[in-house]
Amino acid sequence: MKTNYEQHHIVSPFQPRKRTFDVQGPSHPVQEEIKKCLGTMTLTVTVERDILTLQQFEHIPGTISFLCTIRQGNQTIGIGRGTAVISRINKFVERTVRSAFCASLVDGIVRSTRMLDALYFDTSLKQNTNSVSSDTYGTQEVEEFIPLSSKQKSYLLKLLQSSDASDEEFNQVDRMSKDEAREKINLLVTSGDNIINY
């Protein structure tokens, strides 16, 4: 039998989530970052036999392997691999080949997103250093990237967990600087019910 405390503190999985803060307003800073992500991107995808992998698995008969290279312009931003084995147990040739092909494509896309992220921040830093005239204001220095501390990371992960954050928000934690982590923590703490004893 449930206690009075348990009866009054049951949270239904069907209850709508509270919106902790609104980012949809046109004046919110996040909208400027969203605008930078909009538009059309042209990528070149090249799929070929993955000879290196086939050589590594030459002792396994029936191995199929694809190498998928993704480029933006003339820059390689992602390389993915997909492998499958056709045997007497697995006789579905067409499906097996396609699964290896699709696996190489997915792997390449996943890896290219990380490179695109790195290229974006590298380009942004260069634009920032060139955006101010050195004659008028002097040279603008790029701030040194200082990663978040282990204490910040631990606290931030607890806050994200308590606010039902998305997987993407959790994935961003390892890439945050100390200042970015501080801002995110302040935002989560001041947004409502995210007070954690730490």
C-alpha cells in the first residue's frame, strides 16, 4: 500500500512538460544562431569499395565493405565505413549489400557533422578577428578556450537530467567552455524548478 507521500507525488508520464523558458521570441539571442544554420548546403557523397577493410577481413569469406567520403566543396568532412557478411546463414544478398551501403552513408554523415561543427567555429573565430579594424581598435584577440571543470560538468549534467533535456543538449556538454557551462548552469537554475543540492 502506498503512503500518503507517494500518493500525492506520483508524476504521470502523460502530463505535458513545463516550458522552462521561451526561446521563440524574435529578440532572443538564440534566434540569431538559428538563422546561421538555415539555408541550402551542397555536399558531395562518394561511395567506393573499402579495400583496406576487405584486406583486414580477408580471412572471412563473403565480406562486403563500403567506404563513403563526404565533401563540402573540395574539403573532406566525413569518412564512413559499412561492412556486412554474406554467408549460408545470411542469404539475402540485396538486403545485405544495401545494409552495408547505408551503414557507410550513416557513418559518414555522423562524422561529417562533427567536422562541420569544427569548421563553423573556426570560421567564426576568423571572422571575429577580422571584423574590427586594427587601425581603429587595435587587434582583436581570440579568447582562449578553457574547458569546463569536472565540478561544472557534474552539476550541469544533474541540471539537464532534472529538466528533461534532449540528447543533443547532453552531447554538447563535453564541447562546452568554462564560460559556456557557467551560462548554461545559470540559465537552468533561474528557469524554475531546477534547484539541486550539490
